[in-house]
Amino acid sequence: MVSVLPIHASLEISNRSLIPGWCLATLLLLALAGCATEPASEQNEVPLQVQVEPHPVIIFDIDTLRADRLGCYGNPRPTSPVIDSLAEDGVLFEWAFSQAPTTPPSQASILTSLYPSVHGVKGRKDRLAKEITTLGEIFSDFGFATGAFVDGGYMNRGFGLLQGFKTKVDRRGGLEVIGPQALEWMREHADENFLLLVHTYDVHTPYDPPEPWRSQFLEGVAPPTPGFEPTALAMETIRQSGGTDQPLTLPDNDVAYALALYDAGIRYVDDWIGRFVTELEALGIFDRATLVVISDHGEEFQEHGSVLHEKLYSTVTRVPLIIRSPMALGGYQVSDVVETIDLMPTLVELIGATVPEQAQGRSAAPLLRGEELEPKSAFSESRFFGRQRAVTNSAERMIFSQESGRIELYEYKRDSEEQEDLASRDPNTVSQLKRELTDWFDWMRSTEVATSGYGELDPEVEEQLRALGYLD
């Protein structure tokens, strides 16, 4: 297990054998430079010099993981000691935004570096077109062993997102089922360069974490209303009621109860990530591997009147992005805005492969090394709630509903849950962001990429989606 320290902590590490030498050297240089406590955008240190070469890459794709429920993003609950330690030993992106608030379009964007309107995977029956290049295909073509161990549902191979992965395991049951298989695959390929994708719905509804995490996180929490459990059906019923004349809401004690179970699920997943870290150390490849923690979207707990996800508020679209790599600085926080479509070109650059021309994201590898990039805005889109679009620059976020014309404006870094709408008070910023949103959409739609396929759901997949609350 990696030692747990606060970001930018001192070099007094209780178990030095678990901290790679390159990381200690990097932290020492940062401390001597007197800048280890400054965010990346304010540092003037000499960038990290590295030699790019193929090496193992492991992606932990935690579905429905909201950034601010991790300790390294500010949660006071002990939800993520292992993930926090990876952030302390690597690079944490403070403001990473997903391109959509739901699984199909967002996961497709992560794995293709395309916006949803371009890759076309938006609904429950959309399939990724075979002509679109995926992360798995790039790594496979570059000579890597590739394995994807995913938790079924919308990650099922039938949706096309796993194109290029030579080993595909898509079984429902969470990490209890796919975790041991992924660990065994990693052992079998320890002497090779490999790409391993591990995806789980264990944080997703129904919020039903196992013991001892369930009891641990419910300690001191007020009991729920008799008969209430945050099942997929119960939470989806509340969400769907938002469009009726009698919207349902949860009382505060039920919200607190659901959130505690959600946090417990995060800790359960974090424990599993610890098992992978331990195995990587035992195999002797932890120091030369790149580890990524990312999510497709977050979750709402009535911050904006309802639950689950589909709105474009930062409670849903702000996601964790942590990269721990020999190609990256250690204990480093990046305050630049990035998008999840940036992950594919970043990893491709880190192994020395060629980023496909179709990619709409850009590599964040320079940021990992302490270099600067030109500021850019992040964009998100949703087919729900009036066909929303959102744009996020370094200071503000604007959410625009195409059907109603409603505009919301937030200073998201000060108001992270976006409770204070400033649109009526700042018309100049609204006009600027509307132009930027229009220019982005025109550029995006001009990109020629094959459209997605369409087909009926496999009965088994349909049952998996129903269990996750996606189907009636």
C-alpha cells in the first residue's frame, strides 16, 4: 500500500520503500525550489525532463464518481486513502470536466477523444462506429497487450467502446467479479508493455456498499425514513418526477443517508485500487507504470433540486483526473481547465505513439511535466433538460438550454456547487461565452467522422441496464 500524505507534504515518509526514488528526487527538488506549495499555474520551476518510452498503463475508470467526494479534492470523510496517495505521488487536475453527464456519451468521449455530437453515442441504442479510432486500437497497433475488464451495462462490448482491446471481460458484479480477473491478467502480462482498463459501477446506484464500509460510513448518520433505501428504482423515480407537476424530493436525513452510502462505495473501490497497487509493487513494475484515476461523470444529491445525473452542473461534469507516472512530477496540482477527451492524446504521447488526427482533445503531457499550455475552455453537452450545452473557462461556467433559451452563469471555483447564478448581473461575460459556445459547436460539427451505428439491446445487457436504473 502506498503511504498516505497530504498533497505537498514534507519528505518525512514512514515507508520509503513504497515511494519510488524518482518521486523522492522530484519532491526534494520542488521543496528546495520553494514552490512545492504553489499550484501548477503559478510555479516557475524547471520542467521535468523525461524520455518518453513504452511502459505499462492502468486506467481506473470509476463510473459516477464525483470529484469532491474524494479526500484529495476536499472530502473530509476518509473515502479515498489509496487514490489520495496516488495524487500525492503524481499529478492531480483540479478542474477536469467530462463532455457529457451520462455514461454512453461520456465514456465514448474518454476512449475516442471526440465530443458526443461527433462520435454519435448518445442514447441507449447507439453503437460506436467501427471507423472511429479508440484508445484500445492505438495501443494494440503500437504493440501493447490490451485488456478491458468492465462492469457491463453501457460498457458492454456490444456498444463498440472496447474496439481494439484484445482481451474483453464485460460482466456485471463490480470489482468483486472483474477485479480478480483483471489482477490475474496483469500478472500474466507483467513482462510486457500493456494497457489495462478497469471500469466499475460500484459507486453507481444502487448505493449498496459491503461491510465493513457500510457500517463505518453510516456511523453517526441520522437514520433514514422508514422503508427508504437509495436503490436505483427509488432514486430514478425521484429524478423522473422533476418533469411533473408534483416533483418529489428527499428529506435531509435521507439525502445524508444516501450520500454516506455513496461515500462508502467509494472507499470500497479505493480498497480495490490498493490491491492493484500492491500487486504492481510485488511484480516490480509500479515505479515504471502510469496509473490513471478518472470518471465519466459525478452525481447530484439535490444541490439543484434532484438526484442522479443528466444536468450539466459541475457537481456532475467536474470529475477526478489523477495521473501518477514516471513521466510526471510528483505531488503536483494543475489548476488549468482540462477535458476528459484530453486523456487519450495524453496517454498516447506518454508511450511515444502518434495521436490520431481525429482527436479533438489535446495532450496534457506538458502539464504533467510542469510546462505551460495555452488556456482553453471545456465544453459539455446533453440531450436532456432542453438540450443543454456548457462552456467552462478559467473563471466562469455558463450553462445554456437550447430549447428554453435559459442561461446560467457561475463562478465555479468560488461557488463549486453552483448555487449563485450571476447571469443577470454579468451580461458581458454571458455574451462572450455565448460566442465561444457557438464557435465551438460550429467547429465541432464541421469535423467529419463516421456516424454511430444503431441496434436493439441484447436481453442480458437490457437486464443489466434495468438493474442500474436506466430502463423502466
